[in-house]
Amino acid sequence: MKLWLARHAAPLIDAGICYGSLDVQADEAATQCAARALAAALPPGLPVRVSGLRRADQLAQALAQLRTDLRPIRDERLNEMDFGAWEGVPWQAIPKADIDAWTREFSRYRAGGGESVSGVLQRVAQALEDAAADGEAVWITHAGVIRAAHYLARHGMNSVPSAASWPAQAPAWGAWTQLCLGPGRPLDRDSDSSRSFS
């Protein structure tokens, strides 16, 4: 199975703000640019699954206008992690004790009372299982979901031993990576050559 994992364009939110489930809009010009690049790269007629958040849907709709063969289907399992009470709060304003607790119990800790990394992994794992029937597909989603998909492909588990084990890299805004899953080793390819998963 080959999965194209596309990240939405840059969101219209100040730097340093915590956001995941916060439904912010993406920059329109950057979205159109990303859609053109993705439209030129994708094979015809692939299933397109898209996060339920606006910034991802913007890219999906822009892509569908350029490529009528790529019709998006909403899948909220592809939403970014929900940071609960941390949503919309500057990272510097979140108490250090809370950040430290999240780092110590990275897999199980519910950031801001919202979602845990384990919870994200579980829903992404379910989406990956369903995607296997597609053979080749596109997800238009978020950095956290893309990291989760790569983690699952490499480790095949729903828990993360430490924060250091979590993939640090993700495609740039509006870029994508390819994840090939099968009986052999997963193959990760990125549309931004300066970023890779290791």
C-alpha cells in the first residue's frame, strides 16, 4: 500500500501558540500553491481522505478544483491532536510542570486534558487499516497524524516509550511524504528533500 501524506498549508495563527484541534484557517495563497504542486504529482483517481479541520479541508477543496478525479472524503480520525485547555494558549504560558508531566508520560498523558499520544496512535492505526483496502490513497492532514503514521509503520505499536522516540520531522507546510507499507520495510519519501524521517 502506498499512502501520500500531505500537510495543509501554513495556518493563520501567531507563532508560539498551541493549536491542534483549534479550527484555524490556512493561508489561501499558500494553499493554492500547495494544491497545484500536489495536483501535478498525484496519480489519477486516488481515494482522498481529509481531516475534518478547516485548514486541511481548504487544501482538499483546492485540489479537487484542479483535479476532479480526486474527490475528498472527510475522516475525523485524521484530525490533529486535541490539546484540550492548551488550545489557543501560548506554549510559554503553559506551566512547566504540565509540560514536564507530558514529557515523562508522553504516551498516556492527556495534554491540557485533551487527547493522549496513545489516543492519536489508536485512531490513526484504525485509519491505516481501512486505507489498506485502497491500495494507494492520499491523506490531507496534519504534522501530528503524519508523525503517528510513520511511527506506526516503523514500530507497529500503540504506545511510545518516551518523547525522544516520537518522530521529530514532518513535511513542510503544504508538502507531503509517501509511506509504502507491505511485507518489507516501509519506505518513506518526502516532497521536501530537506526533511526526512529517520
